[in-house]
Amino acid sequence: MDPNPRARAALDELANLPYEVNAAEFIRFRAEANDGAVSGVVRTVANEDDRGREEFRRGLDDERTETVRLFAKRRTLHARRQSSLGSLYEAMDAFALLAAPGDVPWESWLKAALLLAGSIGGDLDMIARRFADVANPDATARFNVAMEAMNRVASLEQCRMVEVTTNYGTGWVEMIVVRDSPGRLSRAPTLGYEVEYHPTTNLAQLAASFADALDGAGRVTTSPIGQDRLAATSFSLIVPGSYLPTTGCLSFIADSVVGGSSFTAFVAELPEDVEGETLAESASATNDQAALYDRRRIILLSPQPDFADGDQSAIDLHDVEDLARAVLAGADAGPWSAR
């Protein structure tokens, strides 16, 4: 069977279109020039015949798969921001083009896209027919399961997603699910329980403001913000169990751009009955960490393990603490609830 030149050209083009790390940022969601180029690839392949699409799927390595999947997620959130059915249909085509059912985030992003489609006037039957036209039979069968489940889905949280609002606009936080195996975290379908995210203050804005302040200082670059948990070991021996109870916790990595060490910033809200000041003092006395607390909100700065050879100069966490203190003082601690 002769190779399909358009499928091969699409694979070659896709190999030259990897996203930068921060394209996976869904709280500080920003425009990416790459979206337009990947959109052209997805549109071309989705309109190929079955043989061309299958050839494209067979050529998807891990990097190309991640590019298509990230494009689908980005177009879904763009559709939410713009109430755009066009962006949503692009997202569904991208999900349909992925090579294996396990490549699609069925329980989170795919269901969120279907929920969104219904809210902005999309025709779910037409979406299902289009998905079946573009996807392979295994993915179509799994899609049909997701469609049937939508009869029981009425909110974004049931899709393991929470909507937040910051100065960047509408964003989404994908929930962590704890696997049935001890210590395992996942954002894939699994047995287990979902980590809570119900802060009473706008924790996403606090995390975004702190990350922006660090980026603006020029000594580090920050990674995408995502949900996390506070390990009890960060608070010496005063916290029982494996994790500190929170009503919400976000984190990001701050990578040094001046040859020094890097750290993780945790931004969390504590329950009313937790002694935050005591916890912050304990964390600051543990393993070269620093922590600040204000009105139920805690910022914990924890160094990243460094396995590099040679001496590495550490980032002065006192400077970072000053930024965190200013952000805490200026951040609105007023009421907020997940949507």
C-alpha cells in the first residue's frame, strides 16, 4: 500500500511544532502562536480518508501525541472563554485523531468539552457523528461510553475540573485523583478519591500573582500552576498522617535562570481549625524551607532536589519571602467559590 503523502507531510510538520512548557498553563492561560499551526495540521488530517488518518496515527510518537492532546485541551478552554463552537469542534477533532483510547483524557477534558458543547448550543449528536467519522473504532466505542455518561453530568466538577477566575480571565484546574495504589497520583480514570479543591478565597489569583512576581524579578522562570497537596514531612513532626488538610492547594516550580537551585512554591488555604502560624514556623525550620501565613492562606517554598555535579548557588529565599509577603498582603482574601 502506497504511503499517503499528506499524512506523512502532516507528521513532519507536527514534529516541528512542539509547545513550550507554559502552553500547558490553564490558570494563566495565554495565546500561543503554535495553536494556529497545529490547527492547520489537525484540520488537514481530520479531512483525510480513513487510510490517511490511520497512517497519521501510526506515526504519532509520544511528543507528537502530546502536541495534539495539548492542542485539544487548549482549544477546549479557548472555546469556554469565547463561547466558540468552532474552537470546540477543533478540540474534538484533535481528540479523535489520537492513536489510542488511553491517549484521550476521557474523564476530564473530553467530558468537559461535551458539557461545554451543550451549554453553548452545540449539537451533541452531530459531534458524536463527526467523532465517529474521524476516530478509529476503539476510540469511538470509548467515546460512546462517555456520551452515555453525560446524562448524569451536570457540572464541571463532575468532569474532575474546577473553573477559576484571575486577571488572566477564565481558567481551569484539573483535579488530582489518588489511585488505589498507595502514594500514586493520577489525572486518568481510576479507582480512588478526588483531592478536594474548595477554597473560600481566590487561591488561583494568589498563585498567579506570586508566579508573575517571581517571573518579573528575573531570577527564575515559573512552570504551569496545577493542583497539589502539602506533604506532612514539610512540617516536621507536628502534623500527623501523610498530608496536611487543606481546602485547596496549588503549586508551581520556579527554575533558576542564574545557575542556582530551584524550588517548588505551594499556595494553599487551610481549614479554619488549623493553626497556620504554628505550621508556617515549623515549615520554615525544616530542610531550608520558608513559609508565610496570612488569613488562612499559606505559601510554602521548598527546594527542589539537585543532582547536578559541582557547586550550585542556592536562591536566596529571603528575597523570595519578601515577594510572597507582598503578594499575600495585596491579594484579595474575600469570598470565592468554585464554579
